[in-house]
Amino acid sequence: MQSNYDKYPYVEISESSELCFAGWQHIFDEIMRLAELKGQSKTVICMDVYHGVDAAEMLDAIKAHLPAATVIQTNACLKDAAQIQQMVFPYVTDDAIFGRINNLQIHDFFDGPKLEKQKDQIRDLASGTVVVFGEGAALFADADILIYADLARWEIQKRMKRGQVGNFGVNNLDESFAAKYKQGYFLDWRVFDKHKLAFFDQIDFFMDANIAGQPKMLGAEIYRSGLDQTVGRPFRVVPFFDPGPWGGQWLKEVADLDRDEINYAWGFDCVPEENSLHFRIGEHIFELPSINLVLTRPQQLLGQAVYNEFGAEFPIRFDFLDTMQGGNLSLQVHPTRAYIQEHFGMSYTQDESYYFLEADQDACVYLGTRNKVDAAAMIADLEKAQKELTDFDAEKYVNKLPVKKHDHILIPAGTIHCSGKNAVVLEISATPYIFTFKLWDWGRLGMDGKPRPINIEHGKNVIDYSRDEDWVKQHLVNNITSISLNGHLKEESTGLHETQFIETRRHWFDSKVTHYTHGTLNVVNLVEGSQVLVESPDNLFEPYVIHYAETFIVPASVAVYTITPAGNAAGTKCATLKAYVRT
Ligand SMILES: O=P(O)(O)OC[C@H]1O[C@](O)(CO)[C@@H](O)[C@@H]1O
């Protein structure tokens, strides 16, 4: 298959490339230029970092480029690791996967008296250059120059897998990836995002610390202008891909991924809390976590109504599940809203849907229970299969339905489900994605050679047995309503179910289609056709090329945009799937 999916999308920022400082020498020259401009006898430089930044590299650079500076490391003022373990335990818990959302702040990790003493000592220094370096540095002084070194969520995960990064304040480099991810998800990343946001407007320079030995730095004005330019036009975040026990071979071809990897299960094409954004400034690519856009420009991005409902959180997720020549996903169910709130402190739940981008002859979805199922017998059989490592007869209890390309299957929380093998799903779902109660994993092992954790205990509390064969066929399988039809355009509503907050619209078209955001965020994927052009009828943004299977975000602040078949798809029938929050 000829691939034209762009796996490194960027936003072109209209600034001179000289304003992106690449390499430690240029970075420190610029910092010292600003320090000299200030002309003070004492300069306090705070170099604050996201947890996971390579501290050794930064410290060496500080010492090499500012040999006369007094360097203070923030980690000397942390509480001890055992105290931090105890503090975080109620939120991290001893569950293998799930923790609890909480309100811990970065200062909770520091020893109060030590921090105050250190602040006094910095204040009392009479002259010279003082560098406060490390996590939480902005707490330590009113910085003359505040620098923030940031790290993409995916890069942190890769460093965790390699054993280079553990969790904040605890010595757990050798802990399993799953345990470190859980602590990152429920704790560290929320703590660090809150801290970054609190000081965001005071930051003078932002650093991209993603590639070892290749730091880059942008002045705050350019960085903020980049965010403003991004939120005024359609854009893509940088996708990332991960293998899994049921993963397939389709993403490798379509997204041109490493052919030597065993498989790719997931392609996260629009999960802005975890993806990156790439700014292109002249010849430089500057990487930043896309959550920074969500946190700092929520009204322009989401629109006022969505912001009122969700706050600064991006509520829609698009990702791929590739099972071509792979296996079935685990048979699973997601918590209801009440359950996720009570047990995990999340405000909304993992409502999902599967849009089938590709499906082989034998592709299927497991969805809902069989009519008049014996619920107690099903749970007993699931528990037996888990305890005694016997087989679970899924088809005795769960509907198995054939699926074909362009089917849209709705999966409100509480519905037992999973995609079968030999299909490619575009998941169009609410953002939470780790709250999966696995009921049966088909007797196979995870990528680490161990059985994956099963959650029948949680699952049995949320399975909705009224979602049986008859009900799911009527309500959850291709529940399509025609919205409008003319010679060149057909618009259909394909979901989601009325209990879910996302509306999805499919457009079939062979010429220009006009879309209105109505002041609310749109997320769009090209599900048919090799290429389209997204344009502003008023020339408010540059024309934007989108290829097959690429997801793009249209901020609420973009009132109107058009989509036209382009390149070798010009004049041919294309289709987009657009999602937005029902308001
Ligand atoms: O549990 P499995 O088999 O890995 O299932 C796939 C997972 O991917 C998700 O769809 C999230 O993208 C979850 O709902 C699900 O847990």
C-alpha cells in the first residue's frame, strides 16, 4: 500500500529561525545576553524542569557555561522518599492499573522548613549569578530569568521503559513500566502540569529537552505567538504508536513505521494530553507537549460551552486499534460515569465507539450480552477461566457481530465489548483511556510474557445486561440518520449513543464542503480518499493538506472551513468523520 500518512506533522510558525536557539552554547549566550541587559549585580536564574528531563545533562551544561555561578539543586529540599511514598499511596494505591485523581501540588513534595531556609539563603546572597535548577525551581525565588525545560509525555514513557526515569520524589527506576505509568498518570503529570500553568506567564524561555544533546530554546514571546497561531487554524498533533499483544500489521504500512517491530496495536493520533506539537521555525522543529495549548488556550481551542463543561481538558480522543493479522482485543467493559467518579475520582468516563477503517472478511465485534443471558453463570465462568486458566466460551454469553469497512459501532460505558482480529478501528471516544476492566484476555500473555491484569471484580459491577443482542443491534450498530443530501454531498449522523456526549457526522463528498464549528471544537479524520485540502473561505489560515487516516483538530475559534478532494483524489468520492461535543 502506498503510504502518504504524515507521521511528523508540524505547525509552521512565522518567525525567524534565528529566534530558536539550538545547542547549549547558543542557549547560554542568549540567557547571558538577557542577564547583561538587566545589568544587575545579582541575577537569579531559575531553570525549572518537567519531571523526566535529563538532569545530568542540564547540570553539566550549567557548570560548563556558567562556571562562576552558585548552583542550587531543588531536589535537596524534597521530602525523603519514604515520606513521599506514604503521602502518595492513597492515590497510587496497590492496584496494578488504577489509582485515584487527587489534588496534590508540587509544594507537597518539598520539606517546608528546608524550602523556606533555602529561599532565605538565595535571598541573602549579595551578588553574582545564582542558578536554581530542577523540578519546582520557580518556587524557590522570584526569578530574574525563568526558564522552563519541558518534555513530551511519550518521551517520558519511553524513558520510563528504558529504566532512565522513575516517579517524582521516589527511588523507583527499576519499578515496572505499568507501575510508573500509573503514578505518572494519576499523580506526577497532573502535579507538573498544574505547576507549569501556575508560572506559565512568568516564563522567559521555554526549552525543548526531548532529544539528548540537542536542546532547543524559544523566547516566551515566540512560544506564545506559536500557541496563538496554532489555535487560530486547523492543526495535527504528533501521533505515537505502540505494539501490543493483539497488534496488527496495517499501521506499519499506512503510517510507514518500523517494519522490524513485531506489530503495532495502537496509533494515538489525537490524545492531546499525551501527544506533542511540533512548531516549525525556519529549519528548526521545536517539540512541546500539546497539553500546553489545552491548558493555556482552552476557550479558543474548545469553545466556551465545552470549556464550561470540561474545563481545560480536551474531551475527545481519536486513536487507531490495528488487529490486521493480529488478535482480538481483551473482552472488556468500561465504568459508568457514577462508578468512575466514585472509585477513581474522574469526572467523566470512557465512553467509546469503533469506526471501522478496514475490515477483512472475518472481521467482527463482540458487543453486548446474548439475549436472556445468565449473568451469574457468565461471571462464574469468567472467574473460573481466570483462576483455573481454563477457556472462556465468549460466544455463549456475548454477541459476535460481523463488521465491514465504514461500520460505526457505539460503545456506551457499561457495554461488554471488544474488536475482533483482522480489522482497523478508528476509536472516536471520550478522552479517558486507561479505565478498561478486562474480563477475559483469551488465555494469552502480555508483551512482557506475563498475563495482563484482569478486572472481573470491577467489571461485574458495571456490566449492563439490558444491552443484549436485540438492543445493541437496534441502538449501537450503524445507528445512522441522514442529515442532508445533494448531488455532491451526503451528510449523516453516525452517533454516538444518546447517553454519550460526542456527536459524529460523516460527510461523503466529491467537491468542496463547508463546515461551521459553531464555536465548538471539531476533530476530523479523512476516512475515505487519499488527500483533501482544508481551507479558510476568508483566507484566515494557510491551506492545509490532509491525507488518508490523518486526524486534524479545528479549534473553536475557527468559525468556518472548507474541505475539498485534492491531489490525485480531486473529483473523487471522499469521506470525513467529524466529532464534536454536543452542547
Ligand atoms: O485491553 P486491551 O485488549 O489492550 O484493549 C485495548 C485498549 O485500548 C483502548 O481502546 C484505549 O485506546 C482501551 O479501551 C482498551 O483497553
